[in-house]
Amino acid sequence: MNTAKRYSVIGLGTWQFGSREWNYGADYADREAGRIVARARELGVSVFDTAEIYGFGRSERILGAALQASGGTDDVVVASKIFPLLPTAAVVQLRGVASARRLGMRRLDLYQMHQPNPVVPDTTAMRGMRALREVGIVDDVGVSNYSLRRWQRAEEALAARVLSNQVQFSLVSREPLAEMLPWAQRTGHIVIAYSPLAQGLLSARYGPTNAPTKGVRAANALFLPENLRAAAPLLGALRDLAATHGVTPAQIALAWLIHFPNVVAIPGAASVAQMESNAAAAEITLTDDEHRELTAVAERFNPVTGGAAVPKIVAALVRR
């Protein structure tokens, strides 16, 4: 990948920094977040992802302060995202500058459209991105949650490379495998995998009798009892392979992802220990046979999601 800085295959997602949705407590934002960032850097993690919407700017501020306290930003990739409520060229420019200020940086390494706007085409937003690049506020431009065709159209509108697309990608969200990832591999683009552990499902810590009851996970259809029962073969395969390699199921799930070229996974971390575990996944090498077998097991997991899951989630929340 032709980039100004090195992109580590395991990065750090920082939605949880300053965001009430994760309910990690005040000490997490004030102390643990900084320790996580510092330890990540020591372990060779170079990609740090945030967004203006995370904690309404708090995540950017916490991450920026943690990076400055642990050595600055010259040797890391700092990525942020604009929430495209009204993504005109002028708005994109203003908010790009605001994100850079909150992060304490003169230049954002990667600035991404957080979602495709269903009404406003990317032509106007990419004019704003192009202006940010021309004045040196942004190095590379990216998108998030885009289809492959819309990613390609955004690149046409920018008249330059749109380096990355940040999408949900894991053993249970494999849509990028069909067309997006092969295209990225052919053309030198990057697929950034968010929720690479499916919000903790692939840690194999949860089951029908111990589903999460609080925070973001409680409203995630994957943690419905019927889905947790259906996931048992996949979670069992992760445990078995983890035992073979002497690692954890979560590390195997991350190793499955980064087995693919041109993929960067950005798991979050609730603690320094979890950050260390995530970073260590970069050292795990699955054989092609192990990778194929794990993929085959994952393909047999068909959870209840979408509209069909909504009444079940509501009922489960009421019971809790």
C-alpha cells in the first residue's frame, strides 16, 4: 500500500473514548484511555481511528491528548470521520478543521465520510475534501459504510485516490469478501474493518445464559438467545483453533481478518490487557486450511437480524 505512513494491520478504534454508550466509567476516559494508547504504540500499533460524532468530540480530544502525551503524532496514522448531516463543500472544510483542532493536529492522516448521505451526492463533499488536501489539512481521504460502487464514484468525484472504506467486517459480517475486498486488493486500496469482533460475540465469552444486559451490546441482535445458540458451532471452532495456537478466540477472529491482504482491523479496547491481546493477534499466522475451515463454519451461521429481530430485541430489553 502506497501511503505516507505505515498502516498496522491491527489498529485501535476509539468510539469508546468519552462515549456514554459503552459505560466504562469516568476513570476510563480520564486514565485508562491514555494508558491504552501509550501501550498500543509500544506494541507497534500505528492506526488510531476516531470520529467527530464519538462522544460529540470527546473521543477526538481524549485521543489527541493521549497521543501528544505518548510521543506525538509524527509516526502514527490518525483517522477521523465527518458525520454527513449536510456535507456541502464548505461544511466539510469547516468540520475537517474542527476535527484537526480537537485532535491537536495540523494535518489529519485520513479523513473519512462517516456515512453516505442518501440525498446529497458525493460531488460536493469531495470538493470540500479536495480543498482540505490542497491546503494541507488532510493527507488521505476515505469513506465509511459505502458500497463498492459509491466508493468508486466518490473517487471519481475527488479526482484522486479515496484510500479506504471503513465497513463492518468480521467472521459474521463477510459482505466485503464478495466484491469490495478483491477490488481493493487489485487497486491498492484499504478495507478498514470495524466491529471486527462483532461487538464481542467472537470473543466466545457470551452464550444463551449469559447474554450482555447493558450498553451497546444489549441492543445488538447478535446477542439474542436464539442467535447465541446458533453461534455455538462457530464459537466452538474459534475455541478449538485458539487452543491449537495457544491464544484466545478473539485473537483467532482477528487473525482470520488480517489473513486477507489490504485489511486493517480496528477493535476497541476496554483495558490495556485487551489492547495487548488485540495487538498480539498480528503475530498469529493461520494456515490456509485453518482459514478456509473457519470461514466454512462461519458461513453456516445465519443469525436473525434486521426487522425480524426488532421485536425480539425489545422483548429481551423489557425482560432485563
